[in-house]
Amino acid sequence: MTTTAPRVSAAPAPTISPYQESVADYWNHEKNPVNLRLGEVDGFYHHHYGIGDADWSVLDGPEDTRDERIIAELHRLECAQADFLADHLGAVAADDRLLDSGCGRGGGSLVANKRFGCHVDGISISKTQVAFANEQAKKHGVDDKVRFRLKNMLDTGFETGSFRGIWNNESTMYVDLSLLFAEYARLLARGGRYVTITGCYNDTYGLPSREVSTINAHYICDIHPRSAYFKEMANNRLVPISVVDLTAATIPYWELRAKSSLVTGIEDTFLTAYKNGSFQYLLIAADRI
Ligand code: GPP
Ligand code: MG
């Protein structure tokens, strides 16, 4: 008697891909002081970089408190970035619902809730990050409105049209943009706002530079070209309303970070990539039509 192998199509699709499993594994084990010690400053734990002019005087003064001063300054620049993103979410009411897609340890969700008093759902494929973020929401006393869940941003399972706004803060480089924006076109209410801050490679440079490839290898990500954002937004009912090149504004953050004791080893690569024109740091905000 012969047996036939089950049809491939009969196998249930995995909730997350093997690639996403490897990314989740990175974040489940990540404990970089540059993220944890900055978060400890005020309980807002971010997983993105900073913008704005740095106060270089933090490098001067007593040696024994130098680290503390640099940490506070790097955190201030990261908080300025989170605020800048929130500035582009538009008018959000207290009963509106926002989605923090790729929420990390939850800092951005807390920023949005503090500003608007709104509901925020944060999602991540890292169970460690989700647990950490829910703990933070409790500590901040906002767990009635801010909730974190283990979910794939490409297939969230949330109800159609249920969000007033969605953002990705440096997390789009982990997913295929055509799949991502199709899901957002479904999730956003008509007139809803999408915002991303992202690192993208510069189409005018050509293909990814050595530095962009090094950044990809460092974080296990796949940095998209700038053009892909606009192409996939246009394909998915997302019409850009603001595009801000933050490349020059993020360089001081990296220069200060490179001088700190918290270096992870990727600092000079970012600086070279930004300075040689192969890589750009952008905010893009779009309306769902
Ligand atoms: C920062 O997270 C963002 C990413 C890892 C995604 C890659 C971003 C690009 C702009 C290419 P983090 O705050 O956890 O990183 P780090 O540990 O280096 O501070
Ligand atoms: Mg960081």
C-alpha cells in the first residue's frame, strides 16, 4: 500500500515565518544597556534613535557622573524623536484607538497615551517585549487604556477599520511593505493617519551600500529603498501628507552615542552611512483614503 504525503496547502500557515522567529529570538534576548539604562531615566523605554542638537557639555564635568549625564542626554534626544512622531498623528481624541506596530518595550505607546489620553494597542512578535511593556503600562497606571499583545503586524487579527492611527517607529525594515500596508489599509478607519519613522536606503545612491548591508546584518533586518515606501503606500490607499528628512537631525545622537560607554559597535556604521549619502532617516505621514 502506498501512502501519499499530505498536500502542502492543507498545512496551517505558521503565525509567524521562520525569519520572524529569528527576529523574535533576537529581541527576546536583547538587553542592551543603551536601551535599558536610558529607559530607567523616567520609565519610558524606547527602541529607536534620537533627533535634535546634542548638549555637548555633558562630556565635560566630573568623570564619575559623566555616564549618567550622557545617558540622560541620549534619552532626551530619543524622547524628542518619539514626540516628533506623535506630533504627526493628527487630532486624536481620548476615545480613539491607536496601534503601535512593533512596539518594543512600549515607550512610544505610553508617550501617545500621555499626550492624547487615548487607547493604544501595542504589538510585537517578542514575548519578552510584550511582557515588559505590559508591566510598564501597569507601573504608569494606564493599563486600562494601553495594552500590549503578541501579534504579527502583517496579520493582526484586529477588526477592520478599528484604528484612528497607526505608527511604526523603526520597525518597517522587518517586513514586506506591500503586505504591511495592505493590512494597514484594512485596519485604519477612513481618514485615519499612518506615521512611520524609518531608516531607508537612498535610491539615488543605487543599491544598498556596505554600511546599509552591515546594519541589516547587525539587526537581522532588510532596509527598504526610500521609493518602496511611496510605491506601496500608493498601492494601499495611503496618501502622504508629510515627508521629513531627519538625516541631519539624527547625526548628533549618533556622535554622542559613539562617545559613550553604551556603544553596541554599530555607531560608526550609521555615521558613515548617513554621511556618504547611502542611508536616510525619514518621517513619512500618510492619510488613509
Ligand atoms: C532600534 O532599536 C531600531 C532597530 C533595531 C531597527 C533598525 C533601524 C534602522 C533605522 C535601520 P534599538 O533601540 O533596540 O537599537 P539599539 O540597541 O542599537 O539602540
Ligand atoms: Mg536603542
